[in-house]
Amino acid sequence: MSEENKYYVLKKKAVPEVLQKVVEAKRLLESEQVMSVQEAVEITGISRSSFYKYKDDIFPFHDNARGKTITFVLQMNDEPGLLSGVLKLIADYNANILTIHQTIPINGVATLTLSVDVGPNTGNVSEMINAIETEKGIHYLKILARD
């Protein structure tokens, strides 16, 4: 894969403000709350040149995830019901688990690797990841790949 075609997944706090404003301008245009790029950039406070420079290179994670496989790893406490709670969260968002691998817990912490199929009926993937991440007993979640 060439350098300019590599993808990165970042948390919102790591994304520069101008890129977040480009995403907001695109959302305004797509929702038809504004009728022109000029209106969208005025509302968000960015220049038209910034909008056009970045508009094809930034998008919310969930918007481009449909029909994809997301693989992530998480570390979690070895507690009864915690794994089933994570799996239920995924099911609640209508995502399909393709593979699952859990290591033997060491010092009360297990590592879980999941591959999840994100289909057209899957809810907001960012919200799903956040819900898993904030579940009591989850130490760490990292997205490894998106195919």
C-alpha cells in the first residue's frame, strides 16, 4: 500500500480542529441544513480552501464502516459475565461477530481479540466502540484493522 493510501483511526481528541470542522461542514451539507459550501464553511469557521483540501480525506469512522470487518483487541478483567456483556453490546448494535479469541487470564486480566462484521443494519460503530470501552472491567480497547 502506498504511503498516501494508508489509513489511520484516531480518537476525536487527536484530530486537529480544522479537520473536525470539515467533518461538521460535510454533515451540514449532507443533512441539507445548508445549501452551499459557502454557508457550511461560514457556520463552521473554516475557509473554503481548507474544506476542499480535506473533504475527501476525513470522515466519521461509522460513515465508512458499513460492509466492513473491524478487528479490535481489548483487555478486560476476568469476571463472570463481562465477556457476555461485551458480546451483548455488539449484538445490540446489530453487528455480527466473525471471530473471537480470548487468552488465558493472567493476574485476573484477559486479552480478547474480536473480528466484527459491520453490516447495513449496524448502529453507530463509534458509539458501539465507546460503549464497550466504558464498560466496567474493560481496561483497554484498540482497533487493529478495518477491511
